[in-house]
Amino acid sequence: PNTPLICPSILASDFAKLGEEIRALEAAGADWIHVDVMDGHFVPNITIGPDVVKALRPHTRLPFDVHLMVAPVDPWIEAYHAAGADILTVHPESGPHLHRTLGRIRQLGAKAGIVLNPGTPLSILEEVVEMVDLVLLMSVNPGFGGQSFIPSTLKKIERARAILDAAGSSAHLQIDGGVTALNAGACVAAGADALVAGTAVFKGGPDAYAANIAAIKAAK
Ligand code: DX5
Ligand code: ZN
């Protein structure tokens, strides 16, 4: 299989030094910056608003991959896009009209992603496969970093890969939650091409970021 894109989740970074952290990630070989947006309502945690994304934008040329764990999500799409998000990824549970939400994201000129929780059926993807540039499968229940990878995700990755291939879609298939060098190879073998990692990238501090990213990228 091919080398996956590595998308460090800044949820695991030092929030007192976010600009520095993002520059360090770019220097360490990150492909995208994964921004976890949590509202204390859709998920039991509060993180990063659009003003923070805007403040970070000048610190890197890497794409901002913004994972919106916010309900209702529609009122926030424009603000995160204006703040500099390149990819906006939404949960189907975060609004009543998924198809319309994905259409609005693309209309703004951003890339549209759909994200499915461990308990959310994959079948919804079939209804919107032509509207998405990215499919994110959660391998933990969202809300916090540092949780363990749910092993049944591997079968779901294979099934998602089959749906994308059958539709002739070139959308990315991204995995998020508990990804480490120990399970990254299996994710890629199952059909993933982009991996989010928080804990596994940030462990050991800035001097270790490059080696941590390389280890996940090279994992078999
Ligand atoms: C969970 C977030 C993840 C999380 C990943 O709600 O969507 O992006 O921060 O962190 P780790 O890699 O530590 O599981
Ligand atoms: Zn995430």
C-alpha cells in the first residue's frame, strides 16, 4: 500500500504555544494539520473556535483539516472556512440535512468531509459519496484524545474502501482516534490513506515529532 498522509491532531499540543507547535509539525513532516473543534454539546469537551483557527493560519502553509464536532453545525461552516479551513468535516448527526451541508461546504470552495462515529452505520456514505472529498472513520468515540483504537474499525475501513472504489471516488479515507505506529500499518492495509494522530505524534515533545511522524508513516 501507499504511504499515508499524516494529520497530527493539535488537540494533543501545548495550547499555550499553538503557533510554535504548528510550525514544529510542518518542519517534522506533517501533511495536514487536524483541528478538533468541540462544542461541549455534541461532544463533552470544548476546544477551538474560528478566531483561533484564523490566528494560526499564517503559521503554516499546510492544509487545515477541520473536524467539526459541533451541533448544529450549519451556522459555523462559513466562519471556519473564512478563518482558513481547507477541509471541513461534519458528522451526519450534527444537522438535519447532511446533503445540503456538504453542498454548502463545496459551494464555498472548501473540501467536504463526512465523519462517522464508531456506532454510525457506513451505509449513509452511499447516499452522499459523490459529494465528499474525504471520509473520516472514528476509531474512538469523539471528545478526547488519548483513547484506545477500537479494533472493529479495521473491517469498517475495508467496507468504506469498497464503497469508494465502487463509486469511482478519489475521496481520502482518513482514520481518527488511538492511531499509533502499532496499528497504522493495518489501517493502511485495510484501505486508509490519511491518519490522524494526537498522542502518538506529540509524545516525547517537539524533538520527537519528526521521528514519531516517520514511524507512523512507515508502519507496516
Ligand atoms: C477525538 C479527536 C481526535 C483525537 C485524536 O475526538 O477527534 O482527533 O484528538 O487523538 P489521539 O490520537 O490521542 O487518539
Ligand atoms: Zn478529530
